[in-house]
Amino acid sequence: MADEKTPNGSQGKKEVNPQAKEHWMRGNSFFDESKFNEAIKEYGEAIAIDKDYASAYFNRALNNTITKSFDAAKKDLQSVMELEPKSADAPLLMGDIAEQQDDLLGARFWYERSLANNPSYTEAKNRLEHIDSLLHVEPGKGGSAQVQVGAKKEVKKEETIIEEGQIKKVAFYKSSMKFDRVIGMDKVKKYLYENVVLAIQKPDLFKKYGKKLGVGLLLYGPPGTGKTFVVNAIAGESNANVIIARINQIVDMYTGNTEKNLHAIFEQARQNAPCIIFFDELDALGVKRGSGGDGGGGESSAMRLAVNQFLVEMNGVEANPEGIFVIGATNNPWDIDPALKRSGRFGDAVYIPPPKYKDRKGLFELYTRNKPRGWLNYGRLARATSGYSPADIERVCDKAAMRPLLHEHEHQTARKLDMHDMMAILKDKDTSGSSLDEWYSMVKKDVISKTEVATVNGKKQETVKEGKLDAQEKVLYKVMVKDIKKNTSPARIKIKNFNRWWALHVF
């Protein structure tokens, strides 16, 4: 429960109307007696008298969380964060609500925000570590958890169970993220809504017109552009079960286990349809057969068997696709086995591009929204980050937020994130920069044909060295090829560098 100097992180210096405080105290008494509806009513009376009473909003949110009135709780918590931008308890409770709604990525976002507002907040740190253990860190774990703020409660986990290298049970989770949280990419969102979300939401309509109720979809594009983010938005829009198929859980050193693990994932997805199976870094599992190896044995042979099993499972989905949606993500689509990319498997491919100027403005607004911010020129920031990925922009915002944070730590006075902080980070080459610049230069040799000139017997001979893409792939991934050519041309590089320099040093 919030006292007069909480939610955690607020100043608590504002004088509270005495009548409002009386209702607040009665609400606390009802809470202690587990009379949550009566407590909610008293906090509402306090807020009616004093609309800026942050502690009343927070305590009402806590009671609404206990009674599972999550929408009302989240609305109150938004009011807390507007009144007390440095509150650490409000985002912590928002994270708890996200966990209870099986939105682990959303929970992680709020726990990070809580920790950013109070780096020494042990509860937020423990919650964040717990989420990371479920999502990424500890092999063999995933799923959801439910935790109650302010009270001890048994943690309910859903885990991927692996025994002797074999997956016995996979973890499912649901996302509450929607397309409105995906900045830009309007054509991509429209395509995904029409071809995936609607198929899950209205299967009878798709059956009427002879459309399949399952799909193999490949999301491809440069790193850090939001492919995983998009998958979570698809899941949230459709309310489908999601399995995150992790390569480190699937691939096993013992013969046959990798194939069994793939089969287990697809089989359990069928039993829990509608279900999205998401393979991140698909090229690591569906690597081209015959692309190198050790003469028929060892790791190369094992990966060929894995690809063969993958094909078997995708054929099963193609034959009976009812409610199974297999989505893969990759930065290097040319490294995926061609058999996986034919129609009916991952034949549909959607390019996730780097953000445009308008989108970068939106990203800066999004990634600074959870920070105490002053005036920021989003247009100038967008120009200064021409060619940056969303992940690059998020990193800039996080690093810039450390400047006012450290200022408050050292001087015990708060100040807001401003343009001086943002520009300081962007001008520092050691802490900023575009990860895409290097990526484009690295992949250029993989996809773009190159003419080499050699002198033989005094005569010049030209040899065209083809990239990794065959004729069909050049058509399939033409948007990406065009993007790579544009961003590696000397003229385009000069324009990007000039735009960045102008925004940083002139305006």
C-alpha cells in the first residue's frame, strides 16, 4: 500500500486535502480487512476531492489489481506516472498486471522502467531477473508467471520441460501487445492483419472462400528493425497461443533428439490451436543443406537431418494447416534452405525495413515516454539518426537517460532529459552510431553481383562474381536487395553522413 511518501520514487511534498486524506485512510483500513470493493470506493472519494492525489490512485490500482479489474488499475497507474514521473512502484505494478495477463515482454518493459526510476529497487530487479529467466536466460525455461504486489503469493510457472535432451512439454504464452504499438510499417501491418490475424479470428470466413487456416511466413530484414516485436503484436491482435521455438532448446548433440524436439513442438501446437510457432534466427536451424561441412558426418550431417525433419513438419502443416501459423525471422534469408522457402512453407516473405524519418520521430517519442523528459526536438533527432534501426534509437535514449539520472545521484536534485543529453550521446562515437552501417557493408558481398577485372596474357578479362541469391531469390527479396544497394552506394552514404552532421552540429 502507498503511504504519504509513495509510490516509490515520488517526492511526497504536496499538501493533501484533509478530507481526501480521511477517505484515503478509511480505504487503507478496508484494505487491511480485505474489503477491497469498499476500499476502492473510499479511494475514489479521495480522488474526487483531490484529483492530484497520487497515493489514492496507486492504492485504488492495487485493489483493482487484486480484484482482477486490470483496465481500471492500468488507468489509475497511468495517472500516478503522470503525477509522479519518477515513481518506481507504479511501473512495477504495471509489470505485475502484464504478467497476470501472460504478457511477459510487456512485464519486462515495465520492470525495466521501474528499475530505471530507482536503480536500487530490489523488487524490480528480482522481477526483471525472473522474467529474463522465463524468456531468454536459462535454457529450457519459458512461459508465464503470476505475482501479487504487496503480498506473498505462490508463483505459477509454465515451463518448457526437457529431459535427456528431448522436449517433453513446451511453454505457451499470450501477448497483450497490439499493432498500435508498432511504429510505422502500415503496409506490413495491413498485410499481417489480413493474412494472419483475420485467419485466426474468423476461420469460418476463410473456409467459405477456400483459404487455408494456417500459414508459413518469413519476416526478413536488417537486425534490430523489430521482427520479434511484430510477432508479439500479431499474437496480441489475434489472442493466439505462442510458442517461441528456441534453437538452443531444439538442437541436441545426440542423434535423433533434434528431430524429436521439432516434432514435439509442432505436435503440441496442433493440440493448442490456434497457435503461432515463432522461429527467431531461422537461418541457424534451416541452414542450406550442402553449403559446406565435414564430408557427410558430424555437425553438418546433423543439421541436414534437422532441415529434413523441419520439411516433414512443414509438409504436415501444409496438408492440415488448421490454426497453425509458423513464423520465422532472419537477417540473412539467403542462408535458409531453398526447400523451406517454397510456397506452402515459408513462401510468403515480408520485409521489415529500417524506420523512415517520420517513424524515427515516433520512435524517439516512444522510447522517451517512460522517462522524465523536458523539451525534445524529435525532428532534429530523427535527422541526426538517418539510417539508424529502432534498436539503435532505443539504445541512444537509454544512454541519454543516464545523464540526468547520474546528475540526480550526484547532486540530489532532479532534472529532466533534454536535447543536451540526447545530442551529447549522438555526438559521442563510442556510445552511439548506426549498427546498420556495418551490417549493410557486410552483406553487400552476399547479395550483389560484382565484376572483377583480371589481366591474363596482357589482356583484360572481366568475371562476374554472383552473390548468394539465385534468380528466384532476387525476385523474392528484391525489396531488401534494393535497400542494400541504396544504402551501400557512395552517394547515399555521403547523403546520410551529411544529414547526420548537419543535424548534430548546425540543425
